[in-house]
Amino acid sequence: MRVGDDVANPGPADFKEMPARRGGGGLAVDHQHLQTRERLGTAVGEIRIEARTVLARPELSLSELMQLQAGDIIPVSLSKHVPLIVAGRRIALGTVGEHDGRAALKIDKMEQRRIGS
């Protein structure tokens, strides 16, 4: 269907309406539709998103901030658990450590997921 087409006009000649199946009372779903949904699910699962964690949140006065220079040291306190944040929401708490020679975050607790929030 093209933009501006009337709803009564189904569009291209190769359009085939899916026949309704009898019995079962459910929605008619053909094999090709299921394959498309599976491929879409696989593709969506491959999308990369940015996750971040906050190790410390030091507070500085504005005058301290303005005087910072390369080599200055800002003391910080590390928490036992740090948040894992995705899209601005905390999704888990974890412990910072090392895995295979790299810094890593071990997930200790997943946050409760709420629909629509």
C-alpha cells in the first residue's frame, strides 16, 4: 500500500491475503510469519546498547573544580556494590573485580522489572 492509497485498495498485485484457518479459535499464523518473527527476534537480540557503571561520585566545590590540573588527585570512596545503568535506569547491582586480566562487573542482584516504568 502506498501513502495516499485508499484503505479499500490493497496495493500491489503480489499482495496475498492470508486465509483464515478453521478451528482452534486463535489467530491464523502461517509458517513464513513465524520465520519472520524468529529472524526479527534474532536481529533485535544482536543490537548493541551502551551500559555503564558508576564507581564513585566525588563532590567538588566550584572553586576546586576550576583549579583542577593534570596530576591532581581526587580522593574517592568505592562502594561494595555499584549500579549497572542502561538507558538511564539502574538494571542491576554488581561487584567490581577482575576477569581474564580485565576489570569486570559481577552481577549480584537484578533490579525488579516493572512494565511501563
